[in-house]
Amino acid sequence: MAESTGTATADMIVGDGDDGVRRRDFINIAAVSFAGIGGAATLFPLISQMAPSADVLAESSTELDTGAIAPGQAIKAIFRKQPLFVRRLTAAELAEANAVGLDDLRDPQTLADRTKEGHGDVLVTMGVCTHLGCVPLGAAEGENKGEYGGYFCPCHGSHYDTAGRIRKGPAPTNLEVPEYEFTSDSVIRVG
Amino acid sequence: MSFSWARQYEPQTGVTKWLDERLPLPRLVYNAVGAGYPVPRNLNYMWNFGVLAGFFLVLQIITGVVLAMHYASDATVAFAKVEHIMRDVNWGWLMRYMHANGASFFFIVIYLHIFRGFFYSSYKAPREMIWLLGVVIFLLMMATAFMGYVLPWGQMSFWGAKVITGLFGAIPVVGEPLQVWLLGGFAPDDAALNRFFSLHFLLPFVIAGVVILHIWALHIPGSSNPTGVEVKKESDTVPFHPYYTAKDGFGLGVVLIVFAIMVFFLPNMLGHPDNYIEANPLSTPALIVPEWYFYPFYAILRAFTFDFFFVPAKLLGVIAMFASILIWFILPWLDKSPVRSGHYRPLFRIFFWILMADMALLFYLGGAHAEEPYIMLSQLATAYYFLHFLVILPIISQIEKPRPLPYSITEAVLGKDEQAAGNKPAETSA
């Protein structure tokens, strides 16, 4: 009956190879692959749209003056919408931080690793506990500084020492030191 | 599928006959929750909670859609919008208090529904799929509730969002970029609030879809029952309607009385006062805790304060918290006892109640400060929780000698009186 209609049927297109491969197989594979790649490509914008947008990224650096901070004092600033602690250490705090052996630390770093040369008493850290992101106490006057005299996170009880290093509690690492540089004797640019 | 004696739907009017041939929706309802669904005759009140959970899902969707009409997910106005709902919108206070307390009640009935499943081993063959879908629903509920709690943009909203998205930051290598991607920023802000609102609106409908699958899977073997003995004959069952529509209706009435007391007289009892302070990224509340229904899992998260086998404490806590729920997925294969009901398992029953006490302790500890003795107690309670599922349950199912099971549901209810059971026609009196 095939000759009576203009429609191709399966038995009319078989057999241009001994292995049973038909020209239509190529079309099928090509069409499905093309649609598959196209579908996968649309995932990229769908995933990427959730990443920080241009305006969020634009606020990514902060400048501040450390000159007015007296030894033993700390200030809270905002960097990328998160708290930033800048602290000028007292001589006692410096001595305490340098007296600790690296073997006693969970995340071994010396105070010098965490400060800039020539500004060894200025400790710049994120005010974000490395456990689950709470703001540790200890930057403001009268707050609990924890057992090691630095910062104390009230959420889950992490204690940081005077160099902002984790000493006790669930936090895995030291308070993060963001990328920053001294643009003059006292002004720092973070980010 | 149903039992051969299930009543058949027969359309009575011209309209229903016309509809039955084109879209047999009334037939579907009749067979699902009507007289066409034969249900074991011995269900106790623990079997009310599925219907109650369904009720609270609908309540949350209705009140939620209403709240969305008056809310805006912009971080500068979100907090004020919630107060606008409370003070200015007609009946807005009622909608919000029903929604907030409705979430708590949804979790109360779901927990009781799950614990019913634990005691009567509702997860055992042939009902594993119902159980697995139930765990999926619970996980979706947790995600929905978490994101909903962020929307008022109070202190607990903000810090809860920060701590929970911080969990993803614990994942090695990809953690930090993943956290930034989830939040759309370096800390919870506009981007996070907007996407949470979008997903909080979407997920309840996903839950409704999985609920339909849950009920579909339930109707294949039919409902379980307190004896754990499968239905054998018609006298073991009664039609869902009117018997269980009435029983569920009564239970619903009781729960709604308690719900009304909460909504009208104690609307903030289950919430945190800190959430009436607008979100402030520079000040952490003294105690960050999630809503009460997450306490046990939060206690497990916080229990890990030490590194173990090179895995940092933070990651361990996250793994343990997710594992504590994911472990339910393999529960049907951990408990190998052929007997379902806890009534006939003397040893299992003791450990079931110990598990309940352990979970009650975790509930308490999740809301407590992160200090001794709570940390140590959390560690012990967490250890016992996993011990129960991974060690105790498999061992019990090997060594326990169950009590003899009744022959049938009818026998369990009526004794061996064949006449009362309706198996023999009554003797004609002289």
C-alpha cells in the first residue's frame, strides 16, 4: 500500500548500511543533542542570576582611619555589609599574643602573619565568627572578651584570643583577616 | 487499588453522571476520602494527624496568600510591612497570628504523625514509599518554615538566616562560594530576602503535590492500624466516610480549640521577642535560636564542639544535623522485625519511649544557651539518638520475642466471637 501515499514508512528508509544504521538515527541523535545542549545552556543564566549582583559587588571596598583608635580600643566598621573589627593592641595584649606556641593553636598563625609590617599593633579582622557567622563580642567597651581576652561569640561559645585566633569552641578557623593595605600612615583600604 | 468489597461510586444525578463520564473527579474523592475507601475499623486517635496536617497545610496556604497581598520583600520596608499588617490591614493581625501559630501547629501535628509512624512501624513493607514521601514532605516543610521566618526581617530572622546559610559554608572547598551564591551577597540582604519570599510562596504548593503522592501511595496497601495486622476481610474495615470523617472532624474540633486559645490569647508564646527588633547586621542577639520546631536538630548541630578524624567540628555538626533526618530514609531497612505494632513488641516499646525522652531532651537543649552542662547533655543526647536508629533498633529486631498477634483486626476488636464479627449469620430465635 506504500506506493499509494506520499508518506515514507519505516520499511522504505532502512538499509543504507549493513549494521542497520539509518539516516534517521543521525537526525534523531542530532536533534536530541541540540535540544539537550540548548536546555543545559539555559541553566547557566538561571544559576548565575542568584550570584551577587553588580550593585552588591560595587560596595566591595571600604576606607577607614585607624589613627584615632587608642591602645586597647576597637572600632566596628562595615565591610561588604558585614562587621569589621579594627583593634589597636596594648603592650600586654601583644605580649600575650606572641607568647602562645603555634602548637597550641587550632589554626596556627603568628600575630605577625595577621598584621601588616610596621603596624604590628593594628589588628584588622572580620567581625564574623568563623563558626556560623555571628558577630563576636569584645569590640565594644564592657563586652565579654572571652577566656583569652580577645573576642567571644555568644551564639555557640567560640573564644578568640587577642590576635583574633580561635582558642576554644566550635569555630574551625581564626577570625578572617580581609585583604587590606595602609594607604597612608593611619588610613587603611579594605577590599 | 482497593479492597474488593469497597463501595462503588454511583452518580445519582444527571449532572454527576455527565461529569463522571468526562472528568470523574467526584469518583476520585469518593474513593480517596469517601465511602469508597475501606479503612481498618480499629484506628485510634493517633490516626487523626494526617488529616490535621492536611488541614494546617491548607490554612497556611490561605493565610499566607493573604499576607503576601500586604507584604513587600524589600529589606528597607519588610519589617515595617509586617507591622503594617498588624496595625493597619483589616484583620491583618488575625491572618498573621494564624499563619505564625499555624506553622507551629503544623509541626506539632506532623511530629505526632511521625512519632505514630515510629511506634506502629508504619514505615514497614508494603508502606515504605508512603514513609519516604513523608520524610520528603518534612524536609520541604523545614525549608519552607525556615524561609518564612526570615521574611519579617527581625533580628532572629536575620541571624537565623545567617547561621543556617552559614551551614553551607562548612562544606569543604565549595562551601563559601555556595553560601554567597545562596544569599546573592556576602550577608543576608535584599537579594536573600527576595528569593526567600519567592521560594516560601512556591514550596507549599510543592508540598501539596508531594502530599498527593503520599496519599496515592497510601491507597495502594490501604491504611495501617494499631495491631499492625493487615486487613483480611470486610469485617476488618469500615468506610472512611462517615466513620473516619466523623472521627477526624472531632479531632479537628479539639485541635482548633487549642489553636484558637493560642491565636487569641497567647499569640507570641511560641515566638521570640527579638524578632520584634528590626534586623541589624552589626549586633548579634545574645541567644540565636531557631523556632522551637527546629530545636532538636539545632541541638544536634551545636553538639559537635570537637574535631574528629580530621573532620572539623563545624562540618561534623552540619553533617550530623542533616543525617539526623536523612537517617529516617533508611528506617524501613534498619528495623527488620516482622511485627509492626509496638503493642506486640515489649522490648521495642521500652526503647521507643527512651527515644521519645531523648528527643524531648534535645528539644529542650536546642533552645538553651551554648554552655555547660547543656553542651555535654547535647552530646550525650545526640549520641543516643544515632545509637537508637543505627544500633539499638537493628539489634532489637534480632533478639526480641514479640507477643502473639491477633489473627485479624476483627478478632483484636471483638475477640473470637464469630457471631459478633459478622462471619456467621445470627441464629434465628425461636
